[in-house]
Amino acid sequence: MSQPHAIPVSTHAVTPTATGIPSGKLGMWVFLASEVMFFTGLLGAYVVLRAGHPSWPGPEGHLSVPIGTMNTLFLIGSSVTIVLSLAASQRGALPRARWWLLATIGLGALFLLVKGFEYSEKFSHHLFPSTNVFWSCYFTLTGFHALHVLGGVIFNLWILSRMFDRVVWEPGAHRLELAGLYWHFVDIVWIFLFPLLYLL
């Protein structure tokens, strides 16, 4: 039986640009390029500082690998769910797209909750950014990343709020693809942070 909500999303004319790439997508790629440079600088500084400290990270600088692994699985899973949301949206199955996007938001929120628990545990053991170079790097890298995850969760919530009315949704449906690009970037950054901080 055909699903009553599975109506293909109508295509909207896209204003031609000199590059042939829609302005929104080009803007997102430029923004992500600047973010790549930002995190590359932070990761480069971390590598240099670590190379200069043979006893890195010190006796108190141990992180929980199971917690880091759990958060990694949350973000990898959220990359899958946002792809499924986009695919459902492109088929016109908005109810399913909403559920997948809600799952993405939920997994992102779980990541932040676990990170908050991890921070509180460190603070309870009197480990702060000022404790030593390692903890300064740890809180800086993971803190900036967590802020980006929070930004992605808020952006996804805004997109989700527009998916309940097809008339409102269709003209801006392409924004879900932009949100997906940003979310994948956030996940990739964590894929670098996890082994650098937790495993190596």
C-alpha cells in the first residue's frame, strides 16, 4: 500500500550562480573551510606541545576510553540518522524524515550529556584547564568541539520545527542537506580528537 505522506518534494528553481553551486551550499563549504583551519591550528598546537613533553600527559592525565568510545558511537550513529533523514525528505516522506532528524538531535544531546558528566568528574578531582598543559589542551579541544555540537543540535532543532508544515518546509528543504554537511564535519573532528586524546 502506498504511504499517504510519501509525496515527492517539489523542486524549486535555484538562482544560477557564477560557480554553478547554490549560494547556500557554497557558503556552507566556505564556512566549513574556515572551521577546518581553526581546528587544524588547535590540533597542530596540541601535537607540538605533546612532542615537547616526554612525560605526557603526566600521572593524572588519564581519560576514560569506554566513555570516549561511547561518545564516538553516538556521533557515528548520528551521521547515519541525518543521512536517513535527508533521504526520507527527498522522497517526500516528511514524518519519517522528522523521526530520523529527531534521532540525530537525540544522539547529539546524549554526546553533550556524556561530555558534561566527564567534565564534572574531572572538576570533582580538581582537574581544570589551569592544572597543566595537557588539561589545558583537553578542555580547549573538547570544549570548542562541544560548542560546535551544541550549535548543530540547535540548527537541527530549528530545521525540525519547519518540517511539520509542508508548505513552510518545501522552499527551504535544501537546508537539511546543509545541516548534514555541518554535522558530518563535527563528527569528523571528533574522529581525530578521540584517538589523539584518549588512545595515543
